Amino acid sequence: MNAIIKWVLFVLVLILLVGSYTLYTFVDRIKNGVEEYDYDPPELTIREATTAILVFTKTNAYIHKEAIKASVPALQKLCADQGWEMYHTENGAIFNESQLSLFDVIIWNNVSGPVLTDIQQNAMIDYIEKGGGFIGIHAAGDGSHKWTWYRENIIGAEYSHHPMNPQFQEAKIHLECDTILSFPCDELSTSFDRTDEWYIFMDNPRNNGMRVLYTVDESTINPDGQFYLLQRDKKFGMGKDHPIAWYNTIKKGRSFYSAMGHTADSWIEEAHLDIIRKAILWTGQIQPKK
Ligand SMILES: [Zn+2]
């Protein structure tokens, strides 16, 4: 065989091997995440008497780079308008009793993968059970977290997939406003169209004790998540009842989860920001600014 052909074949095989390895590690990171923990807590300057919100964006699995980048200043403005202090970090070591006690609400903003050590997880459970507020956004409810307490109490459903055909779709969402847990839903939009990456869960969080705030009208989307050989048997959706944002009480604490918020545009969308503002008020048991 001609030496040039041999070289071309060698380079092609090398490209194939490197490509397969890169794809494998990417898919493995998204599905299972990597265990990278933090041990040195940040220095905080939060005053004890102020209403304070912790925005946590550690990503040990899929990184929603654009959404996180757009959401931090949007949340900063939302907090400033209400007179709340906001602290943003990717440092998981902030999950310790004394530093968490400074905050009214913790927001897991597109957090992914295993991000807390057992001790840090216990600090978060303790914080919530004693009356703290928790909000999870989008990837905070994907399948990469591998934490049973978290899945059962905060998310209340097992993630399956998101549509791939196409990935982003405009859909209609509907509000469910009840007074049972006094969620301040009366001023939220009752029904509107928005574009996002719509998560599909294996089970319905409503059946696991969660109170639903919004459902997505599945007749307005194609839930098919088939993606070549990587995602098979994912043609299904959740049917007529497809919750997309919900809330729950955990002992003295309160939690809220919204599967919306993949896109950067979500963070300039007034109706979406209104939902987050109401979720902060409710989970943090905070009085709104008059
Ligand atoms: Zn996403």
C-alpha cells in the first residue's frame, strides 16, 4: 500500500477514536455528572437582618452556559427591585450551617450533577427542614443529581428526557391557582405561549404530593426525544396532565421547582420572571414590597 494512503487511513482512524472518546465522555458527563466538590467556603458579607437570596450555579454535568450567564444579572435586578441582597456562587462549600442561615432562599439555578458532599447535603436538608426556602430551576431537576432525598422531596418526579425534534418549541402553559398552601398565584398569567426545552418526567409529581403551579399543554408540543442511537425509546410525553412547575412543603421549609429556564431569553421574559419572584416570596416566606 502506498505510504500516503497508509497515513490517510491512520489519521482517519485516529479522528474516529478521538471523536468516539469525546462523545462518550460528553454523554457520560451529562447523564451521570462528575464528582467535583468544594471544601473552602467563600467569605460572605451578608448582613444578618437583610432578606438575602443565594444563587447557586455549580454544574458538574450539563452546563447551561447561556442561561446561567443571562439569569444572574436578571436575578440581581429582581432582588434589587425588592430590596433583597443576592449572593451568587458556584462554591458548594457554602452549604454549611452558619452560612446557609444567612439566606432566606437558596436557588439552584441550572445546577447539574453531584455537587455536594454528604456533609453539605445534610446541611441543606437541615436548612430546609428548619424553615428555609429552596428553588430549583430547569437542570436542577434533570437526571444527573443522583441524590434520593433531593429527588423525592424537592423534585418529586424522575426525569426522562426533553424533546429533540425539535429541541426548542413554543408551547402553551396553564396556571393552576389554588389557596391550599397560599402560593401567591393570583397575579400570575393564567395562560400564555412561551418557547423552552420542555422536560418530560417518568412519573407525575402531582401523584407524589407536589402542588402544581403550571402545566404545559402537550397538544402544543412534540415530546419526541429520540436522538439517533443515544436516546432510544423516548418517543413519549406525559399525556394530558404535564406539570412544568410545582411546589411543596418539607417540614417547616418550602420548595419550588420549575422545569422552565433553558434559554437565555427566559431571563428577559417578564411572565417567567414573575413566576420566579412569586416563588422567592413563597419559599422564603417573605412579605412583598408594597
Ligand atoms: Zn436544558
